[in-house]
Amino acid sequence: MERLSKVLPIFKMLSLRSLAVSLACVATAFASPTNFTLNGPIKIGKRCTGTIQSLADVAAAELCTTINIGGFTVPAGQTFALAPPDGAVVSLTGQITFGVANWAGPLMTISGNSITFNGNNHNLVGNGDQYWDGLGINGGVVKPDPMLRINMGGTFENLQLVNSPGRAVAIGGSSLTVSAVTVNNAAGAAANSRSAGKPAGANTDGFDVSANNVVIQNSVVTNQDDCLAINRGTNIKFTGNSCTGGHGISVGSISSGVVVSGVTISNNVVTNNVNGLRIKTDATATGSTVSNVVYSGNKLTGITGFGVLIDQSYPSTLGTPGTGVVINGVTFSGTNTISVTSTAHRVEVNCGSTSSCTGTWNWSGLTATGGSGSTVKNAPVTGGSF
């Protein structure tokens, strides 16, 4: 008993020390800079409600798992950068307006994991009409771009973006579903005093995607460039959307060292666009692949340039194609109907070689009418009416 009474205090001390070490290890694991998820480090929030009425409120609000964003104006030349804790619920309760300055942007960013963002049909107003000069982000005055960068996973819905200076939405976050987002750059279709008779808006892309496991659905884009541009990523779905006035739905352009795989473009309505459905790869690109692209249930009307354009000569159109990007498997399933104007091309496929356009190209679900005839070069296309 005497020997046991001496041992017990030592055992208790060791147990307490072990417990302390275990707790420290847990704390270190959560704080470790190497403990990342797909969209950044794990960030644990408090059960509180944060309110944002100016940029000065952001830091305190980001500690809470519920965040309400009221209407306010973001000062010119500053980014509204929001990084909620994982699992946070974020609600927009008023209009956000961005001040005007010639700077690179972006105007707003949101990052995190398993975030629920509800815009409640409020507006982000980019004041693009005060920048537009017909030259877009590649010339003229410096324009903040993009208007909104989404680097989060979770759900993002019910928001309207009005007059983006350049691109509207750039998606870099993975495991994300975007629903009921409206990009309204309709005003950019008219010329202004700075655009030399051309449409004032340019490079006003609706959605640019460079991410994995992304769904964009039931959204509306009116603009002067791509409705959708997929630059890289896997498992990407674009479904039930409306595209008006722009350059169509695009995969690419694809540069070197890029993988795009598992793309589904379905049940979209494309109206009065220059192009309908495009896959464009850089003529000089190498080491890239585009695979398993499926089009289903899409309806396109009033296409003025190309109904379907698959071209390996970008930035030239139907120029000398490269062979450094492999396009493997392009399918038109179900019913896809494309009506082009009298001066447009129904279908053009410009592949560099039979080794750069491979796999199954079953186009039995495609019907294209109007305009001039179609040419398929070095691609294994079967079926379809065009």
C-alpha cells in the first residue's frame, strides 16, 4: 500500500501531462498552416452574428458563423474581401456599390469552405459604364477585374451583378454550386463617347471557371463576351442558364499545362450571340487535355458567327491549328438545336491532326440550320445534322 500510494501521484501527474500534450496537439492541428482544405485553411468561427455596414466592420464580422451584409458603398480602389469561417451563413440585405477608380481590382472576393451565401436578389453595382471604352480589360483605361471572385466552396445564390467593368464572376473555389445569379451588362451593348462607335462593353464575361466540382445553374447572363469560359477544371456543369448578346459558351481558350475534364453543358438557352458552343485551344499550347465534354438539351438561336466552333488555332479563327492540346471525346446527346443567321457558319471543326482530336465524337444529338455549310477537319465526328 505504501508503494502504491507513492506511485499514484506520479501516475496522476503523468496523466495530466499527457492530457495537456494531447490538447496542445489538437490546438496545433487546427492552427497549423499546413492544415488546408480545397479552398484554404480551416477556419473555425464563433456562434455569433456579425454585421457589415462598411469595410471597417469586416474583420470583426468574420469571427462569426452568421454574417449579415447591409447596403453600403465600397471606397474606390479597395477590395471588399470576405473570408467567413467554415460553414458560415452569409446574407446580403442591401445593395453594394463600388466606387470608381482606374485600378486592377478585384472589386469583391469571398473565400472559405462550406459557405452558404444568399444575395436575397440584391445588387452588386460595378459602375462599369464609367469605365467602358470599347477596349475591355486589354486596352484603354485600367479597369478593375473581375468584379467578383468566388474562391469558396458551398452554395452561392440569388445575386445580381450590374455593369461589371471587366469580367463579372471568376470562380476559383471548388465544390461550389452557383444558382440564380444574374449578370446584367446589357448597357454595354450600346456605344458611348469613348468607344468609337463600338459597343462600349468588352471582356464582360459572365462566368470564368478555373476550379473542380462546380455547378452553375438557373442563372442569366447578358453581356459582350463569353457567357461561360472554362479555363481549367474537372466535373463542371453549366445547366438551365440563359445567355444573351455575348460570345457564347466556351471551353478555353486552353493554354499549356491545363486539364479540363468532365464538362456538361445542358438545357441552356443561347440567344443572339456571336458564337454558340466553342472549344478553343491555343495554337502554341502544349501538354494540355480537354476530355469528356457533353452537350445536351441546348437551344441556340440568332447565332451570327459560328454555331459550333472547335478550333485549335486560337487566337486566330480557323487558322493554322496546333497539335499540343488533345481534345478527347465531344458528345452531343439528346436534342441540341442551333439556328444561325444567313452569314454565319453552322459547324466548323479545325483540329491540327487526328492525334490531337481523338476518342468518341458522337454528334447524333445535334441539329444545326441556316447560314453556310460546315467543315470538319481531322476529327472523328459521327452523326448529327449540320
